[in-house]
Amino acid sequence: MIKGVHQRMLSMRARMGTYWSMLLGAVLCLVIVIAGIAGFMVIEQWDFVSSFYMVVITLSTVGFQEVHQLSEAGRMFTALLIIGGVGSFLYMAAAFAQVLVEGRLQILWGKRRMMKEIGKLKDHFIVCGYGRIGSIVTKEIMGEGHAVVVVEQDLELIENMEQEGVLCVEGDATSDEVLLAVGLQSARSLISALSSEAANVYVTLTARQLNPDLTIIARAGNKSHISRLELAGADRVVLPHFIGGVRMAQSVLRPTATNFVELALRGGIDLQMDELSVSTGSELVGKDLIDSKIRPRFNLIIIAIKKKNGDMVFNPGPKEVIDAGDTLLAVGRKSDLTKILDIM
């Protein structure tokens, strides 16, 4: 319970940013006012109105006459009240002055609105790092119509993303506060695409601890680092340079097949490859591919089935049974892939 409260506090602090100090100052002032009223009522046995009035004239330092004659204990309490009250007011004024002096009030308001929008997201994607790999990942996911939040430290990249309308947060992706601020608890997946191998390991480890059910994809620069990332909690580790090299080789060895797959994945033709998850209540559960009538009803080709235990069935036969929790890898027109979602 204490850990949960701490995480919520860290998340709130990261979202509020500069305004956190102002909020603390306001809360401190309120506590001092309440404590002052209670103190005069207990120590001097005054009524609420007299106590409240005494607190106001004391903290405002206007110099009016005391409501009633104070006892020695009352004078000591009043002195402490003045010290605490003036200190809290100065703290809040300093926090507000900091916002104004920095000259970033409008920017902070804009970031505040962005953090509000991020706070409303559910089932979204988090991308850590907006470099060469992270920027491509972000644009690809956004191109599919999904919500993405990027965590980046480079101010220049932050400005570019703000101009492009990409939801982003300036901060260190290895920080618990930052990850919680971008909605890690309610995210669908996290992609760690930082240039530092150690940072990717740390982000993966932190994200897995904060959200055990999260799907985590991590970038690696070397095959020897795959085991470390998997041990830290990554569901899948990707080697960009290796994939790029394989794609280039395939473009030479099998240009037609490679171009077809690229066009299908990028939507360059009216044909797409997509994953279809079979829910428990789907009408396909318990039927084989022939009885499901996926081909005649939706004009889709099932090229593989990922069983719920993780096994892959490539080029499944007509008698292959579809179970709840399976994932069908289908190829067909986008309109047909949309129609079949109604029965999934």
C-alpha cells in the first residue's frame, strides 16, 4: 500500500513539474492556517471566529491589535505561527517567481495540457528514445492509428516532436517517476530504443518491475547482449543492424518476394498482413479452418497460427482447429481484415 502511494506521488510530481513546488507551498499554507486555528482554540480557549481572525491578522502581518490578551504559551505559539506562515508564503512566492523568471510560462501550460492528455491514455505505446530507430518506430505506430508517448532527453528532439504533434515527455527513461508519468501502468507496450545498451537494460528492468504484464521490446547492438535484456524482462530483443543487413541481402536474393512483403506491410498495395487475436467468445473457437469459412466469407488467407502456448503452426492445414487465445496471421485487403474483427 505504501509503495502504491509512493508511486502515485512520484507520478503526480513528474506530471506537474514546476508546479509541484507551488502545490507544496499552497498545501503547507493551508496546514499552517488549520494548525493555527486549532492552536488558538486549544491554548487560549477561543471560539472559531476569534481564532480564525487571529490567524489571518498574524499571517498577513497587518499589525492589528490582538483579539484577546495572549498568555505566555499563546505568545510562543504565535511566534512559531509567524515563522512558519511567513516561511511558507515566501516558499510559494519563490516557486511562482521561478516560473515567471524562467520565461516559460506558456510552454509550461502547453506541457501541462500535454501531460493531461497523456494521463487519459489507455492501452498506448511508450517509446524510449527518439533517435534513428525510435523516430521510425514512433511514426510507424502512429501511422497505424495508435497512441504513442515518447520519452526523450534531447531538447532539440523534444521541440521537433512538439511541432510534429507527437506526445512526448522530457526526462530520463530510466527514472521511475518519468515512466509512471507517461502511463506505464496502463500502457500496452514499451519499446526501449535508447542508444546506450546499459540504459536499455535498466529501462527494461524498471518497466518490468513496475508493470509485470507489460509487453517490452528492447533494442540491442550486439547478439551477446540479447540474454541480458531477456533476463531483465524483455519479451523480445531486436538487433536493428542485423535486421537491416538481412533485408538488404533478401532484396538482392529475392527482390520480388521482398518488395511484395514491404508493400503489404506499408500499405503500398490493397493488401495487408495482420494479426487477429481469437477471444474466448469468438464464434471461431473450436472450429477448424474449413468450418470457420474465413476464406469464402472474408477472402482472407491464414498463413500461420500462433497457439496460446506460443507454438507456431505455419501454413496450417484445413483441419487445423482454432482455439481461444490463438493468434491468426492473415493476409488480405484492409477492408476484409476490418470486417473479420466483428467475430473475433
